Amino acid sequence: MPKSLFGTDGIRGVPGTPPLDDVTLFATGHALGAYLHREHSAARVLIGMDTRESGPHIAAVLAAGLSQADASVAFAGVITTPGVACLVRQNDFEAGVVISASHNPFHDNGVKLFSQAGMKFPDATEEMLELDIIKHREKNKSASISAPAIVADQSLDVEYLEYLKGRVIPGAKLKGLRMVVDCANGAAFKLGPELFRSFGVEVISMGDSPDGRNINAGCGSLYLEGLRRRVLAERATLGVAFDGDADRALFVAADGQIVNGDGVMLAVARYLKAHNKLKGNRVVGTSMSNLGLERVLDAEGITLARTDVGDRYVLEEMLRSGSVLGGEQSGHIIFLDDSPAGDGLLTALKIASLVSLNGGLADLTKGLKDYPQIIVNVKVRAKPPLDSLPEVSRALSDANSALGQSGRIVLRYSGTEPLARVMVEAEHDSDVQRFSQSLADALRASIGA
């Protein structure tokens, strides 16, 4: 059954309007609490948030709903999404809730739910919760909601940082590294600089002054040019940029080269394979991972398994196949021996460790050639199965026939927006432009908004 509230990354929207209105939020807390009570004798839930100005109110309303369902609530305040996932696992909470819209602007927000294992709930559980949320919302849509503010327990930050400190690669000496850290005015604004300073790293911090409205605003992982300029100006060893909730990290090498999630996976896979720690000599990526990564890994005896876009699908395949490394081009990387959650701070710690052990990041990703790639977003009025659209099927067949083994095409719908995405990758940029345009035109003619 298609879900109407939950997208690929929780419930997203504009605060104050459905599905982030108070009635729906209260119903979400109540549904989660009631579900947990059916599964566990006690229900303890941890809530955390990023720096958006809407976060404290959303937290209070969710907590009120949970409390009405007899769940007890702990509040971590501003903390990263993977920080909540980690603390849920470490402290045996029955669930975690993160209030964040990740890399979106401040006027958006969202609610992500984590199970006791620190992983997103399965689709079937989200579907069941959604039915309960809608039922409770309809029954209580005219009720007034009392949601007193909740107070953060700052000791949870300390516990999360201690966990991270134990994940440095053995033998790495970070002291003396010079790092530029762009915190996106988001959840990592304190934790990121503090983590690296604890190792003796000289940290130049950016995007570390959140005001509730400047999260991801011209900074962080979506805006790397400022970080690149700062790395070069400061003659830094390494630069890292997080997104708003710090579940992803992208990098700038000392020479100004930008390194995305594909480069991170290559650097880490090489290290793990050299130390006989890359189980199955396999890395799990998504349909968006560049063909260049697949080819350089293949040349080094490493298989790239691909999944649909979304960290939940990467994790599912890693668990199924026993893989220890996986991730997305966006910088969302999973180190399964350490955590089932993609964690930007953990990724940054691993890359800083490798740089200290084996040289600059540009050297660690040597040989990775990015094939020309373009992503075209097409606004759509509906989302029928793509293979049910004759004009789209014809354009796709023509493009695949022409490209053969020299390119890839991925057509998919956005999980959170009324968009179809066309990704074309090929050896020659002229092919990329030609086929992305023909496919986008076919989509507009068939289902364009």
C-alpha cells in the first residue's frame, strides 16, 4: 500500500501545515507510543533535532503525543541524526525521533523515526504507524493540544562524542592536521569542531553560528565552493562539509579537489581490502554512483553492488550480502562494523584517519575518473509506473541502444517531491546532453505538470 505521510526519509513538510501541523504531529507521537507499548513492556523514546527554529515546538508536540500514550521521553536537544541513532542503540531506547529536513532550507522540517536497533523502521511498520496516525488525527482533529516545552539533557552529547572517539582507525595520529570544518549552521555546529579538537586537530570552523534560519544557507555539503576557497587559503590538510543533520559528509583535498561519496568509498575500500577487512571484496552503492567508481573498483578486484537511491536500501543490501561498506554519492556512508546509520562525523573521522596514515585525500582517490553525468528534474502531475508510458519507454530504449556499455541511464521518481529524475552518464558529454534532453522531453509530454 502506498504511504501518504512517510517518504523515503520520514515525514517532510512545512511546519504548521499538514503533515507537520500540531494535530498530525501529536497523532504521530501517540501512534509511535502506542505501537511501542504493543511491542515492549516499557516505551522509552529519545528525541533530537537540528537547529531549525521550528524544532523545539515540533519536539514538544511529539513529546506530548508520546506521553499521552504512556511513553517516557528523553530530549537530546540539538544533535545529529546519527547521534540519535547511536544513543538509541547504546542506551536501549525503544525508539528514536529526529526533527530535521536534512539539507533542505530552514522553512522545511521533518520527522524521522528510528527503531531500537538505530535503523529506520521497515516499510511495513511505517505503513501501520501511518494508518494509526491518520485514524487518531481524524478522531481528534478539533481537539486543543497542550505541548509544554521540554528540556534537553546535555550529557547525551558527551556520550555520543565518546562513542565517536573510539572509532578512529587504529594507528592514526590526527594531532597536527589542519582541517576546515563547515557545519552548515546545523546539528554539527558544536559537535564537529569539538570532536576534531579533542584529537589535537587545528580546526578552522565555518557555518557554526546557527540562528534558526541559516541552516544550509550558502554553506554545508550543498555549497562546497566556499569550503574549497577556505581550504586553499588556509593551506589546510583537509576540508569537510556536513549537511543540516550531519548524516552526510563531503570533502575537499589539500589541492582543492572536491571528493564526494564515490571518492570516499574508493579510499575506504582500498584501505579495507589492503587489510583484509573488506568482506566479499564488495562495496554497496546506488544507481547514482558514477560509472567511473564501478570501473576503478573492478580493476582492483572489488565489486560495486547497486541499489535504488536511499540509505535504507543501501543498508538492506549490506545486511543481506554481509558487506561492511556502502553509501551514496551524496556523502551518506555506512560503516557497518561501526554503525548501521550513515554518520557524517564518523565518515569525517575515518577520512581524517586515512589521511594521517596514508597521505593526502587526492592520493587516496587516485585513478577515479568521473564520467560526465547530468540529472534533470521534471515536474510531474502523477507518478504512474515509468514502463507504462510508451513515449518514455521508446526514448529509453533508443538511448540504451545507442550507449551500449559506454553509459548508464536511471529514471526514477523523487520520494519526497512531485518530480521525475533523469540521470544520464556516458563517456562523451554530447551523449549525456542529447539523451537527458530526449528523456526529459518524453516525460514532460507524458506526465509533465
